[in-house]
Amino acid sequence: MEPQAKDHSLITQLRKCHLRATGQRLAIMQSLIESQSHLSAEDIYLRLKQSHPTLSLSTVYKTLQVMSQMGAVITIETGTGSLKFDGNPSPHHHAVCSKCGMVHDVDFMKYPIDMNAKDVLPGFNVQSIKVFFNGVCAECARSATQSEG
Ligand SMILES: [Zn+2]
Ligand SMILES: [Zn+2]
């Protein structure tokens, strides 16, 4: 069977980050992209543990760290102690709940910003722009009202 196109672009991405495209790394990237949501390293590790018994949590961490330094993966600080990762390359913003750590995508076109901003600071070279909306999600807000009685 031909290698899938999806695999091929993942291999290219890993190589751009100077990582050898091992089966484990491909699986890490694939599960992040396929989930179409925001996963922690633990989430990915748990998803892959069965199919990749030799995979370690630190391999997942290191792979995600390198990919995020190279801009292939977005790191999201949830403020709840867990980091989440996003493999969606299209520009979008994030809404983060400071209570439960939920991360949701926010449509870029709702709050478009100039991704080619050149005049932020004199001589400053912008490599990426991240917008986070921090707050409390509807569910957490609801359960807070409920517990108040
Ligand atoms: Zn919440
Ligand atoms: Zn996202």
C-alpha cells in the first residue's frame, strides 16, 4: 500500500523540526491532529499506550516540545497546571477556562488580527501571534451558581 498523503506531510513536518520520523512520533502527531481538539501530553500518551507499548510519556513531551518550538504545534497554558497542545495549523484563537482548563477554538475571522505585523517593536522579528481569551466556561459558571444554591 502507498503511504498516505497525511503521513507524508507529517513526515515533512517532523523533518522540518529536525526530528527523525519514527513511528512513535508520527503516531503522536497523528493523534493530536485527528482529535481535532486540544490534548495534554498525558492524553496522547494514554491514547497511544496500547498500540505503542514502548512509548514513554517523556517521549511524548519531548516531541511536542520540539514541535512547538518550531511552530508546528501550539502550546496552550490552561492556568490549571496542565499544558495542552494543538496541531491545527490554520490561524485561530483560543478561549481557555481557568476553572476546568477547557480549551475551545475561536474563529479567527471573529477577531482578525494582522498576522504580518512588522512594527510591534523596532527591530523585533515576530514569529507567531497567539490570542487567548481567558475566562470561565458556561459549564463551570453553571455549576458555580448551583453550588451557591
Ligand atoms: Zn470550565
Ligand atoms: Zn485550537
